[in-house]
Amino acid sequence: MTDIVDRATRSRMMSGIRGQDTKIEVVVRKALFARGFRYRKNVKSLPGSPDIVLPRHRVAVFIHGCFWHGHGCDLFRMPRSNTASWSAKIEANRERDQRCLKELFSLGWRIAEVWECALRGPARFSTDAVADELSLWIRQKPLEERLTIAGVADRGLMASTLFSRAVQSRKIRTGPLDPEILS
């Protein structure tokens, strides 16, 4: 299938896609700051260069775009043109994400992932709900190693009783590291 815009227009459109300081990252950072958390942005010395790092709590937060990281939600659609190239790129992103998570866990960091669909799209939460759950998880004892927040439509997430009080449990996964990350 041919593209509906010329090469120069497509190039300009793609160059406008930001790699950091996206709207969703800014919203999450502002919400955490308002709740008293102080953080570092895009720390290059850590594997994967997490979007938000809270050194005091040893927490790394990744804000994932559903398209670029191949999330199985309503916001992800594989492009119909150049499918093989896009598929390889997105799969490489997924593999890099898993490798970075494994390295961070081995260094003793706790990881939170906030997916774009948690704050955008038909299955979104309010910013306050996401920030409240994230701040509760950061401060909680005993420490859980991982938190994933995604929209309702992400049917692959496991139920969690720990965070069921503020949002429906099927939307949030928490707990020990996934076995496939350790392999």
C-alpha cells in the first residue's frame, strides 16, 4: 500500500515525534512532583534511560508509547505499509525493553511502567488515579518489584488485590518479576 503523503511530508511528520518530554511524560512528572516526589529525568547512566528516576526510593519509571513499544491495546495498530520493517523495529524495541528491565532489576531497582493507554484513548484513567496508584506503590511496604499501569482494554494484565481499591484490578499488574524477563 502506498503512503497517502509524499516522502518529504512523511519525513517532517515523523521527525515531529518526540523521544522524551512527551505530553504524557510531562503530565506524570507534574503529578508526581505535586505529590512531593523529586526525581531525575532520562538518566543515561541507567539501563534503558528511564523517563523518571526517583533515586531516594530506587524507582525507575518508564512511560511507554503503545505504538513504539508494541502494546496490545486499542492504541496500537501495525502499519499496513512496510509491515516487515515496522514489525522488526517494534520487536527490537520490545526485546530492548525486556533486556533493560532485567538489568535494572539485577541492580536492585524497582520498575513502574505507565502505558500511553492508561492516560489516552477509550480505556483511560484520570491523571489523578494513575498518579495516586503510582505514589502509593512507590511508598508501599513491603516493596513490590514492579508496577504496570495500562488502560482497561489491556486484557492481558493479571488481577491484583493490592491495588484494587482505587481502580479495577484488571488494569494494574504488580508483583515479582515476570519469569520470561529472567530467562
